[in-house]
Amino acid sequence: MARFVFIYHAPMPPADATPPTDDETAAVMGQWMDWAAKVGDDMVDFGTPLADGVRVTPGGATAPSTREVTGYTIIEADDMDAALELARAHPHLNMAGGCEIEVHAAQPVPGM
């Protein structure tokens, strides 16, 4: 099996959104947990929300990230097609504002 990294994008980081009610939070987390159960033992790292990204240039300068990366997950799947099928069924795509998921194949590091 190969590893794939799901990068979650949203128009705003979760910290900037209107806080959900307890019932809304429970409903959304229920959808995420159902999706994770579908992935099953192929879930390598469920991930976490991300915020406050900082870019670092080759010269060491820093600036706020201009990407709307809001989280990640790492899974194992037979191939990219299988990973994409899992992404297409992900509840993140149902969130308001036009959320997206990038799927990247994790490449082996030579000599490791």
C-alpha cells in the first residue's frame, strides 16, 4: 500500500469562523468519525486542524502563509484512484464556503 496526504483547504481557518453550537460540532465530528471508520486500519494519522502558518524563505525571512491550509490527514490506499475515492466521500467537502481537498502521494525517500 502507498501513503497519501490529504491537505484540507477552506476559505477561512476554523478559528476565524463563527463558533458552531454544540449540536453542530457533534454533527460535523460524527461525519468525520464515520469517514475515519470507513478508512479503518488504513488511517495512518487522522491529523488535526492547522492555523497560523508561517512561510520561511531560503534567506530565513518569515511572513504569514498565504495558503488556506486548514488541516491534514495521512492514509494508506492501494493507489491514487482509491485515495481519491476516499477524498470524494470526505465530509470536509460538504462544509460551507467551498472547501477542497488536495491528495498527494507520499514518495519514498531514497536510502531510508
